[in-house]
Amino acid sequence: MGKIKSLEELKQLREQYKSKVDIREKGDQMEKMILVRVAMATCGIASGARDVMDAFIDEVANRKLDNVVVSQTGCMGYCYAEPTVEVTIPGKEPVVFGEVNKDRVKEIVDKYIIHGELLDGIIPVTHKTVDD
Amino acid sequence: MSRYKMHVLVCGGTGCVSSNSIQIVENLKKYLKENGIEDEVQVLKTGCFGFCEKGPIVKILPDNTFYVQVKPEDAEIIVKEHLIKGRKVERLLYKEPNTQTAIDDSKHMDFYKKQMRVALRNCGFIDPDNIEEYIARDGYQALGKALTEMTPEQVIEEVKKSGLRGRGGGGFPTGLKWEFAYKNKSDQKYVVCNADEGDPGAFMDRSILEGDPHSIVEAMAICGYAIGANKGLVYIRAEYPLAVKRLKKAIEDAREYGLLGKNILDTGFDFDIEIKYGAGAFVCGEETALIHSMEGERGEPTTKPPFPAESGYWGKPTNVNNVETFANIPVILLKGADWFSSIGTEKSKGTKVFALAGKINNVGLIEVPMGTTLREVIFDIGGGIKGGKKFKAVQTGGPSGGCLTEKDLDTPIDFDNLVAKGSMMGSGGMIVMDEDDCMPSVAKFYLEFTEDESCGKCTPCRIGTKRLSELLDKITKGQGTMEDLEMLKTLSETIKDTALCGLGQTAPNPVLSTIDTFWDEYVAHVKEHRCPAGQCSALLQYFILEEKCIGCTACSRVCPVGAISGKVKSTHVIDQDKCIKCGACYEKCKFSAIIKK
């Protein structure tokens, strides 16, 4: 690392390093975040949930969406429709998408996460959690 | 672009390190590798999370899962269950002490809800050894802003306007101090960071240096620019090896990045920092004594004036600030004086870090806005008194402070309110006491400390503290007289008025702040030879209750001096003349047949 020569350069470095701590900064403001949870149990992983999760992470980073957190969860029970992804926009009911693949990731980000429009392939939520 | 999906933060403060947290980091990395996900989960050690009571702490993000009392062998289950399958490890979650319900998100913990972390903003959040993480968190932006967009006068004005006051104990306005140093013209000036944290039970400065060392490096450089100094010195206790190590690394990295050294950010400003080690003398926290110690002289204070701002290190204008004070500076410059002064009370702005210790559920490090009440700190954040006992008093300000009681619980904490109540802010130690603590013994503890730490230069402190601790010793042994109590008061007042420096002037505070409030307790020791809290062993008497004793002989067998007699299956008796009050029988009896009073 060479010496930083100006405030401009320092600011550029800051932008470059931001990604190192952004998961932590988002976690710090979890209540304001759109939460994307990818089901990562055995069935999910076998159907390609890892790739789906990577695709979400890339898509969110490419579009510089600093209000979206991608995280993983256990089996949601919809094993027939894996990989499944649950998206929760603050103040709204969680929506579960089934049979998600890389192309569907783009669609979900474009339509639902950015514009709040619903799209095909939503699995009706059939369960309640202890939090409800 | 980092591919990490999750971050695992492991506390690397001194407390958690001593409970083996470094091994947790190693094990986590090992299991991540074994499961082939070392590129998906980042594991790092951070500074102190503050929740030392339940250390070692492991926090997982982005979901804010907060694991407590984690052992190195728990790393496997964390990796396999949580990091791979997304299932939280229930048994490691923090449990609310009163309801025993597990809390899986640190945002919902009472301990964190009322806190506001300004000085501790990066502690437990970034890797202190990684300058890039500090830069990512707006690190060195305040220095850049000061050097390129502000004149030294504007920097000083901003600090003055913020209302920041010295966090080391004195509470002197920081901006004003900088202005004095700025106005004294000289070819050489110095910036000194006072990291000689000495109050028993206080560890906020250590935690900041361990958890966010760059914030101090940056703030010292800003101060250097403001007052016109190009040399900084950190005076730190040699007993803080981890803080020293991380600070050294921070200084080296800052030099490498060109944020210390010659011509910083191409602005023509030069600044560098050197570390000076203290040997752990309490008096060296006093700024003149500190400067003498740095010069290689004896660590003894001299009278002020001249103030260090006029004639300090090697006779040159020197500005001395405490670690926590410095930690606030970069935030003030970035967010503005108005933002800072919107927090706190009329005369005490911003937040204050406190080290909670003693008979409290959540021992740890907390930061709250000035004006938070003692009740909120002790009962909401601190989780109340251990074992459901009754709150008796809280000692603030270390050996120089005093005790506050039940009636003071709703006082908003700030510099002036604490002084008005007979105590002081000090560096922020808070030792909570319950009904089992004896106040004359507490006063004796602090007086023994100041007696030890007195440098011996002035008579009131050298001899006065010795006499005070002798009197307290007499009282706690039941040999005191009413004249002794009067003597305690007059001697305390005299020392307070005549000692040379802050150490001596405040040394009698533990006596003065307890003798009126707990007068009955002092009198009970003197007149009735009784310790109401049951702590002074010399005044205790052990008795066997006839109705409960079944004559098992366990007590007579354990008694080291043969003071207990009695036949098998008949009531035993303690010979008070022989009893040495060791309490062995009390511990041994399974039938609660032995009482002390």
C-alpha cells in the first residue's frame, strides 16, 4: 500500500473498502432492511440454493441496493418447490417464492424488491411462526 | 467484491481473550474450512462488545445473533448448525435473567436498547488491526476534512461549540484547553494522550485502544493540527499489553498509508506519534505528574499554574486529553458540533462510557447519553442487583469519587449533578453495592488504595491518608470511639483543603460521602461493636440455633481452634472466647443451624 496523497484518494479508498463491513452495517439496521432469506437445508442446497444465494448477493451488489440483506435460513417445508426464497419488505407480510433459479433472481429483484410488484411463482404461506 | 455471506465477530478484548476467545476464532476457521465454506463466512476478532459478564461473545451478522459464554469446542456446532443450516444454537443464546427466555437478536437485549455508542462506535464492530475497516467506517475522513477544509481556529471553534468536556474525570471543556495550547506560541508543541487509566474497576480507555485504536491516532493528529503541534505522545500503562500492541500496529499502519508522518494528504502538515510507558502509578493520571514521568522524572505532580498548555513536556506548550475524549473528536468533526451538542444535558454534552462492576447482573462496558439516570443504568441496562438482593449504594468516580444511594437513583447523570451529590464522574467506573456491603469497609478499601498510591510529596496526602485508613481500620475492628468519628470528619476536610493535587484533594471523598448518609452504620461499629452488613469479620459472632442443630458434629470437626463442643446427637455450642470467626462451621453446616450476627 502506497501513501494516500489526497482527501479524494482517501474517499475513493473508503468506497472501495465499504463492502468489507456492509454486512455488519446492514445488520446494525436490520429493522429497515428488506430481508431475502434463502432456504439452505439439504433439499434446498441439493436443488441449487447456493447458486441462488450467490446470484442474489451479486445482483444486490451490482445494483448497489444498500437496503437489502441476503441471509440463509433452514428448511421452510416447501421441499417440492426448492430452491425457495422468502422476501420480507419492512411493514409487509413475507412472500415466499418457489423454484427460484438465476433468471428468477433477476426478476424478483427487479419487480418485487425494487418496485414491490408481485409476480408468478409465489407459494401461499401456509404456516405461522411462533413470532406471529 | 467480497463474497462473504455472513460475518462472525468474536470478541478480542482482554476479558474475552483471557477466556480463550482466540481459540474460538481458530476453531471456527478450522470447521469452516473442513466444510468448504471458508470463502462464504468471514471470521474476525473485534474489540470489546461490552457484555463482559457473559463473555466470550460471538456475534453473527447480518442476523445479529448474539451467542454468550462460548467455548472453543462450541465452534463446531455453530458452524454446522447456524452457518451451514441456518439454525440458531439455542443453548448458546443469551437468556433474559428474570424470565429465562432466550433472546436471539442483540437488538432486543435490554443491555443494548438504551445505549448510544459514540466513543465505542467501532468497538465490537471492526477488526482493530485492520486499517481498511476503519477507513470503511469513515476513518480519517475527519482528519482529511480538518486539513483541507478547516483552519485550526475553525477546528477549535467546532470542538468548543460541541460542548465536549474532558472524560478523564475533571470535565474541563476540551475546546478551551485546545485554545490555550493554540494561543501559546512556541517552536515546538506536543499533543499527549493520557491512557494511564488507574481507577479500580475502570477499563473504558483500554477497551477503546483495544477495539478502535485508529480513532485515537486520528484524533491526536486533528488536535496537533488545531494547536500547532507535530508530535504526539501516548502515555499508556505497561500493564495493558494488548492495547499497546494494537496501538503500535495502528500507528505503523497509519504511517504506511501516509496518514501519519510528513506531508499528510499532501497538505504540508506533519504529525507523528510515539508511545511512552507508565509503570502504573495512579498519580501519573494527573497531567503534571504524567508529564514529569514522561520526561524521566519522578511521577509527582507540580502546582498549576503554569498549566501544561503553557509549559508542559520539556517546558513546551502541551495539550493533554484522555483516551475517551479523543475518541469523540472525529465524530464531532464529521457529524458537526450541533449534532453532538443535541445529545446530553445542558452542561454535559454527548455520551459517557461507564464500566459497570460489583454486585450487578450485567458487568460490562456501556455507553449512554449524558442525563440518563442511575436507575436506568443499574436496573435496565445493568439488569439489577445480583441474586435479587437489595441495592445499597453505587460508587462512582473511583477512589476520588463517592457513594450515591437509593435517593439519588433518579438523578440524571452528568458532571455537575454528580458533584452536587457529593460524588464525581471520574473516568466512569461504577461499582454497585448491595445490602451485604459495609460502608466503613468500602471507605477503608479506597483509603488503603490512595494511601498506597500517594506519591508522598505533600504532607496532607502522605500522612493524612495514612491516618484516615488507620482510623477506618480501628472502626471496622470495633475499636473505634466517637472521637475517632469526629476526627475522621475534620481530618477529611483538612486534607481536601490542603493537598497539592487532585489525588490528595479527592482522597477523603469516600469517607465524606458515606459518613453522613451511613452515620448509623459507623456508629453501630463504634458503640455496639456491630457490623450491620455482616461483613466486618472482627465484629461477627457465630451462634448455633438449638432448635435446628441435630448434633451431627460436622462443625466441631471442621473448627480449626476447637471452639465448638457438644456430644453426638445433642446441640453444640460455640465458645465465643476461643472462636476466631473464620466462618468454617457456617460454611459446613447443612442444616442452617449456624447464624452470624
